[in-house]
Amino acid sequence: MPVEPMVFPAQSRLLPYIILPCLTFALTLGGILARPIESLSLFWPVNAVLAGVLLRYPRQATLMGFTLVWLAMVGADLLCGSAWVPALWFNLCNMGVVITLWQLLARLPRLHRRMRTPHGVLSVFAACAAGAMVAASMAAVMAAPWFQQSLRATWLAWFSEQFSTSVLVLPVLLTAPSVRALVRGGAQAVRLAPLLVLLASLAVSIAFGGPGAIAFPIAALLWCAWTYSPFLVSLLALTAGSTLIVAVAQNLMHFSVPQSEPGVTTLMSARMGIAMLVLGPLVVACVSQANRSLVARLAHQATIDHLTGVLTRSAFTRRASALLDSRQQHAQALPLTLMMLDIDHFKSINDAHGHAVGDQVLRQFAGALQDQLHDGELFARMGGEEFVVILPGLAPDRAKFTAERLRRAVQDLHVVQADQRLQITVSIGLAGCAEGMPAPSLDELLARADQALYRAKAHGRNRVEQAEPQRQVI
């Protein structure tokens, strides 16, 4: 009897409402530490992170969830010495970003919301702009007395910071794969050249300086977008964008600072430019991923038979020809055997029970044989009820035992149809070449195995017949 996990339902329901406020509290403290005195934070990721988490886990997007998140923000602000009124109001502005992003993006289809289409990328950018406008408009009502800036400067400062941070952070959360997919993909080789060029372009941007320097990484980002997954491109865009923002804020890139409003206009312009900078690479990454997926699907359709899941005839021909060519290049050629298999009385099954049952027979037949075969052995459907198997490294005399095992596996197979159990059998003809023997062409092997198959049919079916041994020419 299975043992149930020792998890209390009430605790499992409350756990997310504990984790989310704790995450909010930690991120808010980090943003406050990056906030200059009487100014906005240089980087405020908490709003975009919360929106991304709620979009990925929408069950937490409740009135209780939003309230706990807001209280966590207020608590972190008060802990750092803020007054009650600005702590309550400014964090309400932050919640305006989170709620706006969630409301706009949660309505999108999943493919768009996960930024797997160009329309989805543009929708996320538009939602980030809308959320930033909401926060800036709410903040402008009360922010001016605290920051001693004009209404216009306050609105632009809030908008540019919220928009740029959302554009840089939110795509990372929306495109992030599952942990299982991330671990599986981590074992794959990653091309380092685009990444190294991106790092070099960032260094050149900071060293060269000037307003145009923020555009230097665009070519490297486009190369990354063409090469990497959207998630990795989002991470690189976040790294590049945040690096440039810090460089501009610390005057490492020697931007000219207007005398009227020191710092605000320059940083606002840089933030807006950097935010728009990543739009192109994200769209390219999305299109590239879609193209790779399409090519993979087309390759799968051209290689794998859709009904049985084994190789198609064309894919088998390519791989078998390559295998025979490789064998001919070795002085001590290894043995090789080819089998032709034909399901007995398959036409009668189709006529008596219908094509749906016939398809079920083909699927179960292919599955039974796949369970018996090993890696490196080719198994393909040649058409209809005919299949072919190649056993590298196995001479015909020994391969006959394998063929008998396959025949018995099919004989033991029962296809359930309504109240009936259909028993199927297979006839097998095999041909091949022993060790050191010159390999015939694929067409010759198929013809010899086919002749042996016809003998198996003529001798009563449900049997294995071997072709005449190949004669070595001296």
C-alpha cells in the first residue's frame, strides 16, 4: 500500500503565503540599499520579480497575497527608517506596477505570456510601459515634496526606472524553464564566442564612453539571440543592461549632465535607451527559438514514423548506407545482419476489424520489438506491415537466435479488441555478411532478406528463414 507524504494540507496551502512576503521583504531591502539619499533606487527589481512569480504561479494572485506583499514592502521600508506616509504610499505605487503587469499579462495566451512569439515580446514591453506609467502617475502626487524635484522630473524618473527594470527583469522570469529542463539543458555544450564578444563590447562601451556607447553591445546581443535560448538571452540582457545603468549612474561613461536637473535627465535617457536596446535581441531570440523548434519538428517527421515511432524508410536508408560505408573502410570488417519482418495476415486483420485495429496492431508490434532491441540497432518501417532491422556486429548465424526471440515476442503479444484478443505472428527473413566478408550494397541485402522472407511465408509463416550464405570471391 502506498505511503502518503507527511504534509499537512493547511501548512501546504499557507507555505506560499509565507515564502512570497519573505522574498518581497528581502528584495525590498536590497532595493533600499541601492537607493541614494533622497532619491530613487538605482535598481528596484522587486516589482518585476513579484509580477513574474505571480504570472508563473497565479494561485498566489489573490487579495490576501497582494496585501501580504504590500505589508512586507512597508515593513522593510519602515525598518530602514522611512516615515509612515511615504512608506505606505510609495509601496502602494510599487503594488500598482505589480497589479498592472499581472492584470495585463495574465489575460494573454500562454505562448504569448511566456514570450515564445514576437507578439508576446511586444505585449510584455507594452505591459511594462503601462505598469511604469501607473507607478509614475501615483508617485508624482506625493513624491515631489520628498525628492525636491519638479512634477515632470519626478514622473520621468519613476517611469524610466520602473520601465527599464521591468523590461530587464521580467523576461528572465517569464522565459525561465522548469528546473528539470534547466538541469537537462545544463549538460549541453554552450558556444562561448557570443558571450565573450558581449563581455568585450561592454568593456569597450565603458572605456569609450559617450551617449552612443550604450549601443555598442547591440551586435553582440543579436549574435547571442541567434545562438542561445530566450531564457539565456534574457539573462545576458539583464546583465548587460544593469551594467550599463550602473556605469552611467557612476559617471563611468562620461555622459554630459544637464545643469537644470542634475543626474535625473541623463540617467532617465540612458535607462530608456537601454530598455529599448534589449527589445530587438529578445524578438530575435524568440524567432530563432521558433525556427529551431520548427526545424526539429520537421526533422522528427522526416525521421520518425508517426504511427509506430520507429525510423521512416528514408531515414533508415540514410543511416544504413552510412553504416555499410563505414564498415567497408575497416580492414577487419565486423559482421552485420539485416532482417525483413512482415506481420502475418495483416490485410485480413484490417478487413475483419478495421483500420483502427490495424493501426493498434502496428503500434503494439513496433513497441514489442523496440523493447527487444538494443542501442545502435536500426529499426524502421518500410511501408504497410513490413519492417526492417539491422544488427551491426552480429553475423547471420548468431542473428538467427535474435530473430527467434523477436518472433516469440510478437507471438506472445495479444491485441485486445472489444471482447476479443487478437494474436499476431510475424515472418522474418534475414541476410548479412560474416566478419571480414565484403559488405554488399543495401539494395542487395534487402533483396536477399526479402527472398528469405518469402520462403518463410511459403513454409507456413510465423518462422525465421535465413538467406543463402554470401560467397566470398577469391
